[in-house]
Amino acid sequence: MTGGTITNAMRPMHDRSNGLGGGFAGYGIYPEYKDFYALHLFFDSRDTRKRCEAYLKEYFEIVHSERIPTRKIPAIKDEPMIWRFFVAPLSSMLASHQLDEKEFVARTVMHINTQMDGAYVFSSGKNMGAFKAVGFPEDVGVFYKLDEYEGYSWTAHGRYPTNTPGWWGGAHPFTLLDTSVVHNGEISSYDANRRYIEMFGYTCTLQTDTEVITYILDYLLRVQGLTLKEAANVIAAPFWNTIEREPDENARKRYAYLRTVFPSLLVTGPFSIVMGFSGGLMALNDRLKLRSMVVGEKDDKVFIASEEAAIRTMAPDAEKIWAPAGGEPVIVHVKEGAY
């Protein structure tokens, strides 16, 4: 699917955002560099870019780097320098730090975003990339020429910031490695979630609450090895009285275990999220379903949106339009061998 398809799907959603942030994530978009981490960065100056590139060269093999192609349009202004680097960690560095490559890349992202003023890594996965800006999402898609990209999975978001500023790094999706998250709503548990997750080497620097969900998912899935459903049962954990009524004893014990071990990673407040990962998507509402989310299907494609209008734009004759229950994850996997 081209990025033009998902860009057009955001047009009827225009009034869900206010022009202070729009963004996309595409999976399968870099087949020629699929074995390398694609680092997308914002720089405030040429000197910052040179300094960051010199840092990367110490720890990575850089197989290709370039400005991310954009087109000038009146709706997108004051853009920073936007670059991408396709890199592989040096084996000598992995050995000396005694880290696997994913942890090494994650730590590099945290280091640049916290220690290098004027540089922000906003995408760092393999064969995927995030594209975001201050603007309406349909304009952001045009700005980044997403119609020239093809991928097997796309996510998109339009911001309507209420408690945090609208700036380029604060637009959704938020990413770490191949995990990307778009989110509607507000996280009332943000401070508790942030304090807990920052004990494990993550640092929230992008001035919006959604960033913490990305790090929670990375921690639960990659570091702790939970399944997608288990991670969903941490973030949107069943109420204790729901757990007590669970007829399956093994499921009841598992729900209770997850709530007991990860109490500080329960996300409260109204939210709907869509998480992208290599090979699929997961959608999740808060337990009380205080934010809208609909799912549709057509042939071998699955569509998830805040409103049915976006689905109908992509697939006018989509079938099986339905709304997921609160706290129940919708997990979609790409067919084996199809990406």
C-alpha cells in the first residue's frame, strides 16, 4: 500500500486535529536496507548534524545517509534539518559493551535525545520509518512525499495537543526500534508511569505523555518477553472484580500475576492506541472505552481508525465494521512471508 492511501484517509479526520502535529509510520518501506536500522533525526543546525554523525561513526557502520526528501508546501513551515542514516552496530562495540544490538541501538537513541542538544532521533527501526511534523496530517503526508513509499502496514495521527506543546518532536507516532505508537486521549497516570519506566534506562524527552506508552511497550515486549496480549493486560489491566469473575483458573492467575508484578505500568485515563511493529499492528482501548475506535476488514486488509469515515476512504466497501471492547486488544499479523 502506498503512503498516499493513508494520507488520504486522514483528510476526513481534519477536525480531529488543529494543525499542531501530524505524522505517519510505514513498515516495509526500506526493502533495499531492510537489514539496517533506519535512524530518522531532526537537527537544528549543520554543526549539530556533523557532531551527531561523528558520534554515530564511532559506534556504527553507516551504509547510507541523506536528507529525507520533502516537498515545499505553504502549510508546513519552520522545518528543521531532517536526515536519515542506515546503520549497523559495530561488532566490536557490541562485544565491549556486552549488549545485544537492539539494546545497543535503544541506548544510543536515549543518549542522543538526552545528551545532544539540537538533535532528536524520532525513528530507529529496521525496514520502517516515522515521518512527522507540525501541521495537519494530510499536509504532512504531502510534505514527506509519502505517495512515493510502499509498505505493508501504515499508521497515522493528527494531534490536538491540550497539555503539551505542539512541536516537531512531539507529533505522533512515537517510536523506539520497530515499535511505533499513535494515541488519542490523555494519560492521567503519566507521572507514575514515567517514574517507573525511567528506572530501566528510558528517558522521556519529547514533552508529551504518549512517549511513555512506547517505552512501556518496548520494556514489556522486548525486555520482559511478554506476549502482545499480556502487554495489553498490563497497560489496560482488567479490574480486580473482573479478574475474580474469570472462570478460567489459569487466565485468572495470569491476570492477577501481571497486575501484581507491573502495577505502575497500568495506564489510566481515556485512551485509544494503535501500536505498529514489524509484521503487524495492535489496537487497544482503555478499560472503560472512553475513546472511539472502529475496525473494518476487506479481503486481506484490516483497517483501524477513530471514525468509520477514515476506513471508508481507504476501502469504501469495507466489511465487518465493529468497535472493540474496552481493554480488549485487536492484534493483526501480516501473512507469513508477505513482508
